[in-house]
Amino acid sequence: MTATQARPGPDMTTLPTTAGDRAGTVPGRPVPASWPGTAQGRTEVRELLAREQFAAGSSARTERMRLENLSLLLDWLEEQPGATWQGRWAASGADAAGASWRDGLAMWMEGKGLPSGGGRGPWPRRC
């Protein structure tokens, strides 16, 4: 067996990094500030996300935890300023935090005296 050497990737220093650098390229699609789903009430959101297609293959315990965590997420978002779920998400700092958005939720949970799991896992767990 012979080892093969990986080919070098693109020279990242020459790739476009700003909108001005990408002049003449196809622009990305605009992201709306809200859409009809973001203005639904809490009950409608919970009913939508409780549907079977979102729980396919989940055990009863996993599904129960998922819905409990959804309730926590909605509780947190309801305390943020904004008229829609998307607006509250942005106002919470979660959008700007990227993958570490759970840290803000964990801090909120700890402030409420709830065990947060330190923001680990797909959702902070309350168990």
C-alpha cells in the first residue's frame, strides 16, 4: 500500500472575502426579518413541532424531553424583545452567537434556578 499526499486546497488569501470583492458574482438570497411562521403563537408553534415528522424514530422518553426543551426555548424567547420568534431570536443574541447560542439559554436557565446542563447537547437538558 502506498501513501498518497493530499492535494493542497485553494489559496484562501485570494478568495473573495467581502461583498466588494465579489463584484460580478451572483448575490446570496436575501433573508427576510420575518415570515408567517415566525408570527405564530406559542400554541401553534408547539403543535407544529410536536408533529410526528419531527419525532420520527424517537423513543417516548426522547420525545418527552424534546417537547420539554422546546417549552424552555419558547419560555426564553418570550422574554426577549420582539414581535416575532425570529425577532426575539435575533434580540437574544443567539443569531450572532452562532453555534454557541445555547450559552445564552443556559445562563437564562441558571438565572431561573433551572439546571441547564451547561448548554451541552442538542438542547440544554432539564433532567
